[in-house]
Amino acid sequence: MKKLIAPSILSADFTKLGEEVEAIKQAGADWIHVDVMDGHFVHNLTLGIPIVEALARTNPPPLDIHLQIDKPESFSEKFIDAAGDSILGITLQYETCALLHGSISRIKARGVKAGVAISPMTPIYVLEEVLDYVDMVLIMTVEPGFPGQKFITSMTEKVSRLREIIDGMDNTPLIQVDGGIKMDNIKLIADAGADSIVSGSGIFGTSDYAETISNMRAEIES
Ligand code: DX5
Ligand code: ZN
């Protein structure tokens, strides 16, 4: 299956967000990863509903919304509405979402992919009951909160373990990996079994997005 590259818009130049979306779309991004943070779960406050509404007006690649917020279930449908036809999926953070079954069901009932993310120190086994329900599992390879952090190398083995578990299952959620991924480690993560790869500063921090994404694709397909 083709590996999907999802640039995180949080690392884009917000003074020209519409142009950045168009540039990343022309550069071949499969999805746009949208990092929503509320200053409670993580010590950062990023973007919300109005920005997602604006993104949706730019005819973007599908929006992959990562809710790093308290009580994400209370906002998931508001973000689905804000994204409109551009919505791909909503990813809830395991650590802040107590009522996962209902929260996942409500996202799926809207015909939207439901994902669950786990932070680096959260073990895979907490997802045991979730794996049969979700469309995607997001393995965080940095502590949630900020772009530009260093990739936590021990997470590669965690991705491989999850790959092995999912390959033995009937329901096969996608594995997404997010945090500190750049040209020098993207192959490691792809080979470990990631299906979707998020990169923020690793793409928006370069001068030629198309060249970067093309080089990343060459790296992961090699
Ligand atoms: C961290 C976010 C990541 C981050 C990715 O809380 O979920 O998506 O913005 O940015 P880089 O690729 O620069 O680590
Ligand atoms: Zn993210």
C-alpha cells in the first residue's frame, strides 16, 4: 500500500496560510495534518474551528485533524462540521478521552475516519479493545505539544510491535506516526510499518516542498 504523507499545517507560515495549503497540495501532500491544541492537555494553544473553516475554503487535501485537547469528544463533531467536505478523519488523544467507544462511534456515524493517538509513554496494550473499532492509530514519536522536537528513536520498535499486532487482525486500522520525522529517519519509520507519516518542520521548514516530499517518497519506497 502506498505510504501517505501528511504535512502538519502547524509548521506552515500562518501569514499566508491559503498559499501554503496550495503549495503543499501542488507539492503532492496526500493529507493535511491539523494539530489542534487547547493549552490544557498540552502547554500550547494552536488553532481551532475558524482556522479549520478557512482551510476548508481553500479546497485542500483531505484534513486529518489531531485533537490534542481535553474532552476531545465534545469538539469532534464541531470540527467535522468546520471541515465540511474536506474532512478525512478525527484523531482523539487516548490520554484525554475517557469515553472512547461512544466518541469513536459518533465520529464513524458521520462517515468520518476515527483515530486514536497515544503519547510516547502510553503503552500499546491500552488500545487492545480499541483496535477493532478504529480506522487509524497514531503513534506519537514526540511528546505532544510542539513541532520541531527530536524524534524519540525507541518509538520505532513500538511501531513495529503495533504493525505485528494489526497484521494479525481482521480490522486493519492504519498506523500513523507523528513527531520529529524528517528525511534522515523517515525510512526507518516506513520500514517499521507506518502507513501514514506526519511531518511538520521536516517539510515546511524546507525551501522546496515538492522536492522534499518527492525525496521523502523516494526514501520510503526504496
Ligand atoms: C505534536 C504534533 C505533531 C507536530 C509535528 O504535538 O502532534 O503533529 O506538530 O511537527 P514536527 O514534524 O516538526 O515534529
Ligand atoms: Zn499531530
